[in-house]
Amino acid sequence: MVPALEVSALERYVLQRKTNSDTNSTSKLSLSTGNPTTNGALPSNDHPTRNYTLGRRHGDSSSHSNKNPFNAMSPSASSLASPTAGAASAFGLGSGAFASFGSSKTPKTPGGALDFSSVVGAAAKTPTLVKDLGTKPSKASLTDSKTATPPPTHSLRHSWVFWFRPPISKSNGFVEYEKTLHPMASFGTAEDFFGIYRHLKRPSTLPLVSDYHIFKKGIRPVWEDDENKRGGKWIVRLKKGVADRYWEDLLLAIVGDQFAEASEEVCGAVLSVRNGEDILSIWTRNNGGRVLKIRYGLESSFEGIALTFLAGRL
């Protein structure tokens, strides 16, 4: 029989072994928890064993013994507003399909973020410029058009009239000469003269027994007119084919007032297209005096051509 003292020592020995075994198990559990294994192998024993104490996930303090800030925020729906609440009113979506965005019953607001009436003023209205221009003419534009400077013109000393006498058929019988004359156009400026002249046919294209007349305005191309009855005419006979050039030179001399002081004696000029020749004649108011100066002006244009003066209607 073993003595009681020895049994007590044995029990202490067994208890100590058991205690050491539990301690080793706890150390291994701590190492496996603190340091993960690599490929299923236990970590090396080169480093001392570290025990990790897991903090509380929820509580008044964190693992660093500080107050947990997340516990102060309450997930209550009453304190957090929906991010979509009031979106319809903020962007002025109106009462259409987007009015229920974020809330099924969103009240209409008098003005939204894009409502410019609050800045300009509810009573202010943008004027319709296009409507005003379409219904009311601009007074400024009418004034400018009235005061616009016209292009410069070169007035002539006298106003003139172009006449034309077509060939008269013998079947018509006797026709008074004056009734066969037809005024075509009148002019008082150099610009108007050239505008008319460029539309006139040249003498070479006129029918036979037809006449061109150019006379001062107010004087009829007949001898019965008061301005012609006491005068005469200078005659230039031309061969066929040259009348176009000489007729143009004569027109420029008469309209351009190239006869100097004798220009007052000139009543008009006539071009007669005939069968064997073309005849130019300058009708004068008188049959003497300054009429001779007209010849001097004609000689520069009709050099080498005989000039004949006839008094009256002969």
C-alpha cells in the first residue's frame, strides 16, 4: 500500500503534466489563429508565440479602446433623407412623367433651379423682335432710304428727244409728214443718253427711206415750228457704209455742246437713209451770223467731206 504522501505527489505530477499538455494545446491554437499556415504547414518556432485578442465587433469602444464612431450613427430612416427626394422640384420637371421622380406626391413649386422668371421678374416679357419687324417697318430704315445719296449724274445744257420716221408705203396714199414722226425717248443727262443710244439700231440696219431725228425738247422736227421757220440746215452727203461712225460723232458733238457759243443756234439733226446715199443735216435757228461757226465745228469731224448750207426747207 502506497503511503498517502506519495499518492499526493503522484497526483500533483499527473496534474502538472495535464496542465502542461493543455498549455501546449492553447499555444498551438493561438499560433494557428494569429499566423496563418502556409500550404497547410505550421509556422516555424523561430519566433516567439504571439497571442492575439480579438476586440468586440460591436460595442461602445473599438479594439483600440476608443469610442466607436459607427455606433453613434443611427440607421433610422427618419434621420436620413432619400437622395432622390425633391429631385423633381429641384429641376422643375413639372407635372409629366418625371414629376413622380423620388416621391409620388411632390408639390409643385413656383420656381425651380432653371426658372429665370425669379431673376428677370415675373412681369417681364422678352419682346418678339421678329414679329415687330414683320408688322411694323423700321422708321430708321425708311429715313436712311430717303436720305441715301443718289449716284452722281452729269446734266446736259439742254434736254433732247429722239424721233423716228419709218418708211411710208405708197398704198397708204398721202400722209402728212408730221404724223409720220414718232418720239421714242427723251434725256437730259449724259447717263440717260448713253442708256438710250446703246439700244438704238445703227443707221446701216435701218430700212430705206427712214429717218432718225434728234431735236431739243420743245422743238418739233418740222419746218413749220417757230424755232425752225427762219433757219436753215447744213447738209453732209455720205456714201453707203460710213453713216454709223459719222452719225455717232455728230450726236456726241451736239449733246456734248461742242459748237461753243454757236450751240444756241442748233435746233437738231437728222439722219436720212436713202437708196444710194445717207444724208446728215444740222438744222439751225437762223441762216446767218453765228451759223458759220457751226461749220468750223463740223469740219473737224467731217474732214474731207463737203458741207453745204441750205436756207429754209430747200
